[in-house]
Amino acid sequence: MATITRNDLALKLRDAFGFTAAQSGKLIDVIFDEICESLVNGEEVKFAGFGTFKILDKSARIGRNPKTGETAIVSARRVASFRPCNEFRERVSKNK
């Protein structure tokens, strides 16, 4: 299974739009920074035809160590969540 990296995205931008490698890398950085900053500020990030990123606040709960079975407190935390849109789901399931 292949992995697409930040550099792969930058190369695709370079090839598609004629940017330099530095320009395409900077563009990727700006996009990711903006997504992260928006999420930190409590905003949802929506991409039409792709999906929605948002931050969920998880409350503290009792969990257990699967190896030992010992119970432990899982602290409250914030987690990033991605929900794909229906178009994305259909496209992925058609290409299995």
C-alpha cells in the first residue's frame, strides 16, 4: 500500500500548475497551517466533495489496559475528527 506524502502533493502541484518546488511546498504549508489554525479556533473545515474536519471534546472516562485488564482513568482530551461526505464515500467504495 502506497503512502502519499506532503512532498508528493507538492510535486503534483508543481506539475499541474508550473510552480517551482519551493512555491508548491510553501502552498502546501499554508493550506495545512490554515486548516490547523481553524480547528484550534473551534471552527469546522469543510471541503465540498471531500468531507469535514472538526475538533471533538472527549470527556474523562474509565478505560482499561487491554494487556493487563487493569482499569485506568482516560483523561479528557480534544481530538481531531474527519467525516467524509457521501460523494467521497461512494467514490471510495466504487474503487475497491
